Amino acid sequence: MFCPMVLPAFHHGGVYRVISEGDSFLRTFVSRNVLFPESRRDGSTMKCARCLLQLQCLRLVGQSARSAAQHGALLRSTSSSQPDMLHNTQVLRRFHGSPACAKRRPVPAEFINEDDKKRDKSLVTHDDLFEQVAKEVKTKATFNKVVDVFIKRDIRRRGHVEFIYAALKKMPEFGVERDLVVYNKLLDVFPKEVFVPRNFIQRMFNHYPRQQECGVQLLEQMENYGIMPNMETKVLLVQIFGEKGHPMRKYQRIMYWFPKFKHINPFPVPQQLPEDPVDLARFSLTRIANDLDAKVTVYQLPSTDITESGEQIILPHIVGIQSPSQMQLLAQHSPSRPVFVEGPFPLWLRKTCVYYYVLRADPTPPDEKVEEPFDPERCLAFPLQLDLDLDRDFGDEESFDVEDLDEGPVFAMCMTSQGDQAVLNQWISGLQQNNPILGQVPTLFRLDAGPRELQGPADTESAHQHRTDPGPQREERQPEEDEEPRRSQGAKW
Amino acid sequence: MSLPKISLPSVRLLSSIHHHQQQLLLPSTSPLTGPKRAVSQGEYRRPGQPKVDKFPWQPINFGFSKGFDGVKKHLALLKKEFSDRWVGPQGKPILEHMLEQNQVLWEFRGPESLEQWTVSSDQEIGGQSEVHLKLGKNQNTCLLYGTLSSTPPRDGETRYSGYCTMRSKQPLASFDRKKHYDWSSFNTLHLRVRGDGRPWMINIATETYFSHQKDDIYNYFLYTRGGPYWQDVKIPFSKFFITHRGRIQDDQHPLWLDKVNTIGFTLGDKADGPFQLEIDFVGVCKDYAHTEEFAYEVYKRNPEI
């Protein structure tokens, strides 16, 4: 990699800073491209990096015309590839396209009714271009075609700002709002090097403010959708607006903050959720189960049956999850107290909402609770119970002075597309195979829609149905007792 | 150089929260129909509305009705303040103040605890999200629920919309003087929440000196897992980054804990639909294992010039 290494301290401070900045940029951006696999690691990255450096060196040559002699000496003294760059100056300076895009630019597409559009000379917004395409299927290819039409239409790209604003607005309709290539192509619409400030007065006075604002809005839409820009974006921005413009600052901010916040979600949801409802149910149940030992069981796969009378019966999928500690709790549950099937509770995964149902019971009242003594042989590494009589200081209080909530144990969760009682009955029968106690315990169903929370013990049920069960006691109403806050069993599942 | 003023308020991150005072409609509280702001909160002009042309004394209520109740309440507060001084700093014995490791700030154990919170949504700027706050079923937690809708209001100015927030009220001493929380002996925020899988944002507003800093808020994300189990969330204060009106700033500095005014929770994740968040308690704790002072760079300007 060639880079001009050491320059004597110029009084022309801007030049020196440009060089050193580019150096650090280059290193950081190449390294960053290694870290993020979504950027392209093929030749175009290196090409981008190279042409970025070439731009900066060209600017160096262009700016310091006074000290050309000094420059000549320096450039000769630096690496041998410098003369190559000087030689290729005219060839590489593309006015309207970035060198990185040059090789990849496709053959000019056919114009879509170019003549028809040109005949109409009235004042139209650039939405029209998109409207005309809207009659066909809106895809990425048609979007690219429209952009190509605009690019080919006028060498000076008259009205490119309005066109870019219109394109940004239409992107969600064409389904390309998360596509970085499309954003780079849209950024390519700007004419290059026209808006780059050439002296300090231009730099001071917000050179070409409308175009800078347009560039910032484009980057802001990218930021809105969470798309990380790549090296090509940077090269384009440098060519269009220079290194000190507002779009470049915005790009730098994106590149600073996005990597910091990319992986801070402790419960990450993939961008592409599984399409299959059973897989989606499996993913979300393992997410909410909070236990790595939990096992997912598919009780029924989705299918459509056609009965003799020709009716279509759609059987929904039933996916349930239960962990060994939940099974243990259910086994310890006394058969005289009922269990509840509650739902549907919402669970949001990015933009989709799925619903799950819960099998739970009320917390045991304090008189019925049995404190099982710790089995000292359960863990031989350290004692589970210490009978020390030490006082704890203020500085050693590690828990909050808050009453523990005891909402009762949760025994299992399930997800299904159709949440009526018949389907949930099927789930309970499926659970019964592993938890025989469900055969004796009365099960009540509380299936209400609306903002849901686990119902507490001191509640009257509004709409519940019984599950037909050989249960000796079937109570219509819950005993309404005001539970005093008390210590929970401390079971951590 | 600075761009000309862009009159497009972005409310993607939590923007400046302008909260209504709320009437307590038992059992749930919801934002008022009309805007009522305390004098200390400053003026808010809803985008798209013309400026109200009133003399400054006209909105003030000169009646006597609030006078007598107010005098009793404030004198009681004043007496409490004087007597608290004899016990120790902030009403706690000094040993407890110095050595305590955990402090519960807000817990929802009765309807009066809901009075410490204000809810607000983008209906203030003309959007269509709804938000309500009520006590949980067993009177031990609070439930913040509602519907998010990200269609922006058609006033020509606003481009993004769809947010709901809950913010604590500024603690007030006697005669409505502002009081601040002092969390300088703690370094972690501890919450017990049960969400529905949506990502929330926690905002902490501190006392500032200059009026430009009025909308400076320290933010961090609160990712909920969803599900029937409660989630303990511990966020060290060193992770909070500063934003102004929802825009993250270049010059970052750590959150100063000695004069904290309010804490709030915002939802603005652009997913339209119902949401809910249950909060058991909000507390601060001192984590001796956490030695980080600040998570973001302060020694270099970003972006580098």
C-alpha cells in the first residue's frame, strides 16, 4: 500500500492535515471493512480505498500550486507509484461518476418512453417519473431503471435535488429502503466535484446548502432504517461534497455510533425472521422461556384437511415449551388448587407480533407452603445453607428493600395460531403425557384479548370456561383473599 | 459552520418530552384533553400551530381556591424539611446515607404512586398514538400500555411520529421549589420490568445551568425480552450518552449524578400496534465490580476535524 509517509511541517496546514487524515481514514476504514462482513471484500473495496487516497493526493497537488517545486521534490522522494498517479490524473478524474462504479455500471438501459416525457414541457415534479413506473410491478430493477433514465437525461443533472427527495420518498413503495446499493446509486446522481469547496471562504459559508441538506437527508434515511454505509458511500461523499461538508460529518457520526450500538441487545432478534410458523414459534418460545434446559415440543403441525362434505378444516400449529424445573413445580402442585391457561399475551419481534399462552397457577397461600429442608448432598462443592449468626453492615446489603412479588409459578408456555379452547385443550392433553398430574387438576381458561398481564390471585374472572375433567372440586370463583406481600420461594428458574 | 435551521423535528429518539399534568381518573391515568403545563416547564409550541397571542398575566389563575389547601400542604413540607435536617442528609441517618448500597426510588404500591409519573404520547404534536398508565392487577406494579401509530400528523412540518413516554415528575420541596435526586453514591440503575419484547429507551434529565441545555437528556436503551417472567435490568450510569432534542451529540460526557431531576421511559420503535410494559420497581445500586467511568470517548472530538 502506498502512502506518502513523512512530510515536513508545512505552513499550509490544511494540506498536511489532509494527508494524515487520509492515512488514518484508510487504515481504519480498511480495518473496519474487515470487521463488518456486509461490506464487500472483493477488489472494489481496495479500489475504493485507492481512489480515495488518489483523490486526496490530487487535491494536494491541486491546492499547493505555489510550492510546486517542493511538492515535486517530495513526490519524487516518496514511493515509486506516485508518478503513476500523476500520470493517470486525467484518466482517473471522472466528473460524473465514481471510479469505483465505473467498471460495474451496466449497459445503458432502454429509455422508458423518453420522448413522451419530453413532449410535456409543463412544470411537473419528479414524482411523475416514479408514477409512470408505478403502473408496472414495483421492484428494485424498475427503481434502478428510473434512476438511470434520470442520469442519462441530462449531463448537468438539472433538478437532481428534487429527484433525490422524490426517490427517497418512493423507496419504501419499491421495497428498496434497506438496500445499500440503491442508496449508493442514488448518491451517484449528484454531479461530482461541483459542490466541493475550493477555498476557505466557500468552506466557511456552507457551500451549496441545498445539496448538502439533500445529502444529509439521504444519509438520515439510511440511518433511520439502520443501514450501515460502506466505503463506496464514503468515496462518493468525498467526491461530491469534499471531506469537510455536512454529509461527510453525518457519515462520520453514523460510522462512530452505529458500531457502538449494533450488538448491545442482550436478546437479539435476527433481521430475517423464520417464515415457517413452527420455526417462528420455536424461536420465540426459547426466547421467553429464560431457561436453556427448556424443551420445545411440537404437538401439531399446521395442515389443511378436507372433510367428506368438502369443507376445509385448517389445523393450526401447536408448539409448547417446558423446562425440567417447571415440570418439577407442576409435579409439586397440589391437585386441589386449579391451574389457569391464560392468554393471549403479545410478544414483539421487531415488527411482528406473536401471541403466546401460559399455563400457571396462583401462588400457594402461606399456610399451605411446605419448606423442604435443603438436601446437603445436592451440592458437595460448597454448603447451601449456613447457620452463621453474623450481622451484616449497611455496606453489605445487596438486595433491594422491596417486597418480592409472588405471582405464582408458570408451568408451561405455548404458541398457536388459533387460540380457542379446543386447541388449547389439545395442548393440555399433550402436556399431560409428561405431567400426569394435569389429569387430576382442574384447569380454568382465561382467554381475554387486550392489554394483558398475568392475573393476580385476588381477581374475579370475567370470562372463563372449565375444562371437562374428573376433578372433585370445581370452583366457580377464586377465593378472594388479599394476599399480604410475603417473601417468595426464591425459586430461580 | 452550521446548517440553516431545519424546521423538521425528529422524534425518532426520545425528543424533548413535554409532559402534561394529568388528572387522576381512577384507576388509570391518561394524557389530558387540553395542554396544561406547569410554569416551570416552559412554553411548547405544537408544530403547525400559530403562536398564542396572550399577555403573560392572562393564563394565571388568581383565585383563592388553591391557596388554602396549598398553604397547609406547603407548611407541612417545610416543617418536614426542617426536621429532616436533624436526622441526617436527605432525611436519612448519615451512616445509612454513606454506606447504603441499594436504594429503591420508585415502587408502585398504591394509586398515589402513579401521581409521581406523567405519561405523554405524540398526540401532543397531532399524532395518533395512545398511552395509559394504571396500577397492575395485584396493586404491586404499574402497567404502561397503549397503541403506537407512526403516521405523522399532517401539519407540513413534522416528518416522523409515533412515540409514547412515561416520565417522573420533578420532586418538589415546600412552596414548589425544585428538589433534585442525589445519586452520587451509586453507579447502576436497577429496574425490574416485564415488557413485550419491544426496545425502550431510558432518559435521565439532570439539572442544567444554561437555558440551551434545557433539552439535554441522557439516554440508554432498555431491551425487553418479553414473556411471563420478570426481567432484572442493570444499567451502569457510565453507559448513558447525552442527546439534545433526540439527536445524539458529538461532545459526550458522563452523567453527573448529584442533581438528577427526572427519569423516563420512551417507546419509539416504529412498529405500529399495541404495547405494554410492567414495572415493578426502579432503584439505584452501587456495583463495586463496575469501575468504568464512561463508555464513550471524551478525549477526542468526534468526528475529528
